[in-house]
Amino acid sequence: MTHETQAPVTKQEEPATKVDETTAEGMPAPEAPGVIQTVGMDIYYGDFKAVHDVSLNFAFNEISALIGPSGCGKSTVLRSLNRMNDLIPTARTDGEVFYHGENIYGEGVDAVEVRRRIGMVFQKPNPFPKTIYQNILWGAKINGFKGSKSDADALVQDALEQAALWEEVKDKVNESGLSLSGGQQQRLCIARAIATKPDVVLMDEPCSALDPIATLRIEELMLQLKENYSIIIVTHNMQQAARVSDKTAFFNVELNTKGQRTGELVEFSPTEKLFTSPDRKETEDYITGRFG
Amino acid sequence: MTETSTRTPRRSLGGQRRVSEKLILVSLFVCGAISIATTIGIIYELGKESLLFFQDPQVSFWEYITGTIWQPQAGSFGIWPLILGTMLITVIALTVAIPIGLASAIYLSEYASPRVRGFFKPALEVLVGIPTVVFGFFAVTFMTPILRDIFGADVVGFFNVLSAGIVVGILIIPLVSSLSEDALSAVPDSLRQAAYGLGASKLEVSLRVVVPAALSGIAAGIVIAMSRAVGETMVVTLASGAAPRNFVLGQDPWSYILSPFEFGQAMTGYIVITASGDLSYNTIDYNSIFAIGLTLFLMTLGLNSLSRRIVDRYRQEYE
Ligand SMILES: Nc1ncnc2c1ncn2[C@@H]1O[C@H](COP(=O)(O)OP(=O)(O)O)[C@@H](O)[C@H]1O
Ligand SMILES: [Mg+2]
């Protein structure tokens, strides 16, 4: 678990605070700062304001789900949490995003360093056209891993075990990652992400390209992973959010004065509460399918 | 009359469309057949004249494929000096073209803004449109004097393979660059995203994900550029000299045999010079150019099928 990096972002080895079970169950206790906290975040693509004023507090070792209609800015919000949006030339994020208390959009923060700490899993499985072994080790090597062969073996095995893939691939780690099934590829991508030892993993509709059985395996995996990681997942599937997440954020789109469709956070509540007794009418309309 | 015709509308089952489709098919077939027939004709002609060459009592096939002296006047017909010229020039050309071509491909595909790309790509393509004879003069009047200034006029001959090789290299840069760029752009963006997501810098993404993923496409492009260099004629004719670099193994030092500063006629150069001289049909000199042409044809055929093999492997990778 060592990162020999003199990075501006400070990494804490242990989550500073663990949210107490009872508060996680819904009592809106005074919120302890979570692993990632956004404050008044506005995100633009050029002149178009895609997301307006998002303030969210993602707790340690929980699964937080982002749901809402298509185009409401879920992916946009997710990508701004590890500065993947920087790769889109027109994208701009205003406001603050705190990771372990440090603003990742602050001066002198290197986006590359941020992404090393906050892993990401994408909608479509995207393993490198390399062996399973090399896929896992790639990120670690980029992050300065210089261990021996046996260290590398151990790292690969550990990541694959954590991603519940080891049993299936232990005899063929030198085969191409592309030879795996879609669900296995997605677990390989999860293994690859956690091999760089992040403490947050962002997932953007990780199951949308998978069949129901592979989807369930990923969901089980997420529940295991939350022991050690904080997970933020975008999903268009409300059942999925209900099944796996501890808290759910519901986004909606508002037509603004310029006629643009801007996404807004409607409600961020413990999942059970959001699906049974949401605070807002909009949320209720959406989850009961009376959305229009 | 009109009543009957409206009551019994007869639709032809034969149909005009099928006839015209057949016509198109036939004409496409004819076009394909013509190009195949041309290729066969070329091979036949090369083979026939080569056969005349090898049947000449002065020529032995064994000497042709092993000899290191090419001196038709003296009855020596060893192909190696000409192959040597071609190979030296090709190696020098690739040494110039691969790094520059690949670097510009990486720049264009991974770094350049659309505006810069919009300027650079046509600029590179202009290079393709320049007649090669212009490059030949460029080699003789510009590159050679510079090389002689740098290394000394006593070291660098007026005709030398280095000048020819560098200029052939410049000539094939656009080929290396555009074929490599195609291969790089074909790498799915999702792989770049994956790499960035793992905390890779732009350079790491380019060199450690995109280039490796495109490697077989790049290799295929390099082989094609290589066969273009092997077949290049005007530059080598003008810049590398009109005499083959004859040598005797074990007697001439390798520093002479492989020297980039000495003259060294290439296969194509020999064919041009010989064919444009006044020689009559069916002399041994005349027939020799067909044997060399056939050898050249087999070499480029080999290179092209190699590149096809590489591309086939490349296709599998993304399935
Ligand atoms: N790269 C981009 N450039 C410009 N606009 C974008 C880009 N990506 C997303 N958008 C716009 O931002 C809004 C939110 O998109 P997105 O975050 O993908 O929504 P979601 O993931 O909730 O479906 C949409 O209106 C979309 O058109
Ligand atoms: Mg999305």
C-alpha cells in the first residue's frame, strides 16, 4: 500500500472517519466530511451549463448511486470527481471538490495524481489488448511499481482475487484480456483499477453492456469491495441502485431561461428512504415511473 | 383498348433491373480480369526474358545469386553489388523515415489540435505529389554538398548512398506517417480513457497504450514504405552513382563494403541506366535488366505479402 509519490494530493492510508451505522441508516446527523465532497459544483461544456450547483458528500466505505433521466449529467458529475473531464477540451468545472479535505481543483493539483487515487470503471469494458497479467500490472507500473517478479505476481493475484476473477483466470493470466467474456472483462477492468490502490472507485454504468447474470456478479463484487473502497456508481437502473447502494442521489433536468437543459441535484438520501419516502415530489414521480 | 390494358396490368417477371445488374457484374469482372491479366503478362515477360538471360552461356544462375561482382563487359553477373546498393539505401532511408514518420504520426494523432492537423496533413501530402526527379536533384545539388561539407569532401564521394538514402527517406516519410497515423487513430478511444483513468500522463497514454495497440498496423506501414524505398528509382539513379559497388569478400574490408559514403548503384538505378542506353534487343545487357527486374519484383512481392500477413494479425486483435 505504498505510493512513493511526492504528490500534492495527500493520501491517507486509512479512512479518517468511518460513518457510524446508525447515521448511515438515515438519521440526518450533522454530516462528517466524507471521502469526496463537492461544494457548489457547476459544470460547463463551452457555454452550455450541463450541471448546476451540485453539493454532495460521499461517505467512506459506502456505495453511493447517482440516478436520473438520461442527459441529466450523471456521467458529467462522475467524471469531474477525478478530473476525467479535463480531457474534454470544452469542459470546465466551477466550485470545489474535496478529496480527503483537499480541493482537487485547487492550484498546483496535478490531475494525473488525482486519477491515480480515484480509480474509474467505464460503461463498456475496455481492457488493453494485452495479457490479463499485463492489464493488471499496467497501472501499477505507471504508478512507479518496481517490485520483483514475485511482488508483481502477488499484486496481480491480489487484485484479481479482490475482483472475484482469480478462480476463473488463474490458469490463463498470460492470455489476452480480450479473450474473456464481457462480464469477466468488466471485472478485469475493476481489478486493473484497484491494482493501483485507489481508495475511491468511480463506476459509470458498469453493467449496462452486460447480461443479467454478469450484472449480478458485479453487484456482489461491489458489495464486497465496499469493505475497502468507497464506490460511486452511475446507473440508469433504479433496481440496481436499490440493490447495492447505501445512498442515492437523484438528478433531474431543468429547462433554464436560455432553453438549455441543465442537470440539478434533486435529492441525496439514504437509498431506502429515497425509494420509500423521498423528500421531494420529483423524486417520487421518477421512482414510481410517473416521470414525464 | 385502354380499358383492357388497365384491367390486365402485366408486370414483367424478367425485369430490366436484373439485366443491368448483370451487365455491371460482367464489366466489373472484366476490369478485374484485365488487371490480373496485366500482372500475369508482366510476370510472363519478365520470366521469358530472364530465361533468355540465364540461358546465355556467359551466365550461370549460381553466379548470379551468389556473385559479388557485376561487370557485364567482363562477363561477371553477380547480383549482390546491386542488392547491396539497394539495401544500403533502403536501410538509410528507413533510419530517417521511421523516427520522423512515427513521431509526426504520434503528434498528429494524439497531440495536434484539429486546426494544426488540418494544416499538417495536406502539407505532408504535398510531399507525395512532388515528382521524384525533383528529389533526385535535391539529393545531388543540396544533400550531397551538405554531407561533403560535414564529413569532408575526401571522405564523401560525389556519388554516395548516404545522400540517396536520406532523400529516399524524406520521400517516404509521408507514407510512414500517414499509414502509422491511420493505425494510431484506429485505436479505440476507450483504451485512452482507461489509461487516463489509471493515472497515466498523456505521454504514457501515447507511448505505452496507443502505440503498442497500433504496433502491427505501424509495422505493416513500415514494410510498405520499405518496399517503396526498394523500388524508388530517380533519386538513386541521380545520387548514388552509375557503377555497382563490386567487392570481394575477405579481401575488401566491411568498412568499404558497407560504407555509406561510397557510390553504390541500386537495382533500379542499373535498370534505368541500362535501358536508356543504346543497346539492342536480345543482347546480354538487355536481357540482364529483366533478370534484375524479376529479382526486384520478387523482393517487393515478398515485402508486400509480409505486410499483408502483419495486417491480418492486426485485424484479429480487435475482434
Ligand atoms: N463531451 C461533451 N461535450 C459537450 N456536451 C456534453 C459532453 N458530454 C455530455 N454533454 C452534455 O452534457 C449533458 C449531460 O450529459 P451526461 O453527463 O452524459 O448525462 P448522463 O450521463 O446523465 O446521461 C447532456 O446534455 C450532454 O449532451
Ligand atoms: Mg452517462
